[in-house]
Amino acid sequence: MKALLGIMHPRRLEFFLKSLESIDYMDILLAKNYPIIEAQNRIRDFFLKHDYDILIFTSDDVMIPYLAPLRIKQDMEILGHNIITGYSIIRPRRREVNITRNMPYRLERRLDKPIFLHQYGFLKIDDVYRLIAQGEYIIRVFFVGWSLTGMTREVVKAWTPRGWYFQTTPPYHNTHKGRKGFWASSDLWFSYQAFKNGFRAYADLTVHVPHYPPNPRERTKVLLVGKEKPQLEFRTAKKEI
């Protein structure tokens, strides 16, 4: 099966760029300087126009371990699941990781409204360690948080990128109902839509993806959306592995 590593890339974070340089065995598409939903649509369209079987999707505030994308690809080939994701600790000095086993309570009633951290039901890193110690490496999940989320072509075709809600604070990348702001929680929308479409998601607990989000003071400063020209950058795999 042929895989594409698709990356939302609105920043130039050195730890991410350094980790990406080493990944030479898989085609890579960087959606540079696009607002988040446009970046997702650009990656989705590129994937569907080419002969890929698996999209492995992530953002650029992570450090990608060299073999992690390969592990996700192999998981999907061997197990036959439509969605398999890695995971990250959501923020520095937190214990929660960006996967949940269940849908948040009454989620469907909250579309277009913010879902706060405590409402997700995130697993904690101690839960991950416990599950691994019990020999549970692949677990069923509801929420996937873009930490190398692998999806089949069937899933990509059914995906219509959007945010879960529209946030009317900086950065002002979009306008919705006459107000400026940005689409937030697109990973929650993806998780919900995939579930409603009948796809089941899994997490590989051996694929930990270090996550270093910019702190709130620097979050807008490091974004290059609206500052540099948006463009797609395609990198062909240099070797097979």
C-alpha cells in the first residue's frame, strides 16, 4: 500500500523541521501557510488525485520519530483498520493524551459550541502505560488528535474538513456569519464524522509523538498564515524501507 504523509504547516518550528528532514522513505506533502481547514482540503484533494492508499495526517508542532509513520502504515496494512493513530501528550506538564475511548457526553448537541478539555474524557499517560503493561498495544478509540493519524482512501473520500466550532478570537483567518476568527477543533469534527460514517478508529500505544505547541504568547506570532504565500510543497520519497 502506498502512503502519503500530509502535514498542515503554518509555522517553521525547528524541532519539527529537523525531525522531518530524516523521513526519507515516504512521500510528503506540506500545506504551507494555509488556514487550517483550507490546508486540510488541499491535502485531501492532492491525496485523492493521486494513487495513494493511506493518508497519514499531522500538524507541525510535533517531533516525528523516524519510524513512526512507517509503523502506522504497517499497522493499517496488517490489521486492516480504516483509522489508526499515534498519540501525544496534549500540553507540556499535563498528563492527558490526545485520544479518548468514548465520545464526549451528549456531543451531538454541542456542534458549533466549544468543547472544553475536561469534557473530552482524555486518557492519561498513566493509562497508556498501564494498557501497554497489560499487553494492549492497539486499542479502540473515538477521538484522534492528528498525531500521525492514518486513514484509508475510503475515509478520506468521506471526510469533509471543517472545525467543530468557530472561535471569534485571533488569529483572524476566516469570516463566518459576519464575524472574524478561525475554525477550531477540526480533529473533533473528523473523529465525529468518521464515527457517524461507520468507521472505527484505533490507536497504537507504541507510537508516541512528542508535542511541543507554542505557548499562548507566541501562538499568533509564529503563524505565517497571511504573512507568507500559501503553497503546497511535495517531497518524493528517496528510498523504500
